[in-house]
Amino acid sequence: MHNLRKKNKKMVNSRSDSIVRNSDGSISIRKSIRKRQNRLGNTKVALRKKSSSKAKIDMKSEVSGGKVILHLPLETVSEANNFEHWTKKHQRHSEQKRIVSLGLKPLRQHISLPCHIKIIRRAPRKLDRWDNLPMSVKYILDACCAIITGDFRPGRADDDERITVSYDQIVSPQYGVSLEISKNLM
């Protein structure tokens, strides 16, 4: 038993502050010299991951003649044929909503209802046009409609009758989504 404890011992560097009272009565706090201590190491404590900073987002927008075009660097996958863990899906959906709101909120003043939203998916491979394509951009459409209508209740914004939607896809080596929002001529 005693030999097992010796194997688990680690040399740990510790540092403490030393408080020194100066001759004029002021107090200074200094870092003291490191001391080496023998301690039992706990190997079962999980290390904390450093949070990575968000990368810069390369998006382009154009406003001309009552039409708003927004190019977003988003990767979309078919939600109908995807069997991932729920946390991974939630992270992707949140990222899609965040990027859409970053790109579309400054352009909100140029959009009026009724409007038509055309969502163009760019990816190396095409998806099934009637099932998988609308499912792959579902959360992008939800975020876009919520910003346009101002109704942020889940499932309500894309139900607005003043908004019409169409989908298209282009084969491209890089992933991305383009939103074309124009006045709806009923």
C-alpha cells in the first residue's frame, strides 16, 4: 500500500504571495519564490477545455432595386437523413441562426412585407429537391422569417402568409447559402 502511494506522488509547483510592509508604512504584495511540494496527484479530475474564439465570418450582401441578396458561409446537411447526437444538431442549428441574424439584421430596413425568399444552397453534392433540400435549410428559413416579421416565437414566423419561399441548389466546391429576398408581386 505504501509503495502505491509513492508512485502516485507528483512534484507540484506552488506560488504564494508575500506581503511586505515597507519602511514608510506602505504595504507591497510580491510574488514569492516558487516552492516545490510533494503531493498526491488526482488523475481523475477532468481538465477544463479552453473556449475557442469564434472565427471571422466571410459574408457578402447586396441591396439593389427592392432586392436583398445575402451570401452566407453555412454548411447544410439533410436533417431528414441525419442521425447525429442531439447536441451536435443543436450546435449546428444555433450557429445557422446566429449567422443568419448577424447578416440579416442590418439589412432589415430594406425588406418590406409581402416578400419572396429564395434560398439557394451551394454544396459539392445535390440533395433531393422535394424532401431533403427544404429540410436542410429549415433553421435558416426560420431565422430569416423571424427577423423579417419580428415574431420570434418558435414555429410562428415562417407561417406568415405574406412570405413565400422557393428553394434551389447549385453544385459548388465550397459550402454556402444565398438568400434572395425580393418584393412579392401578388
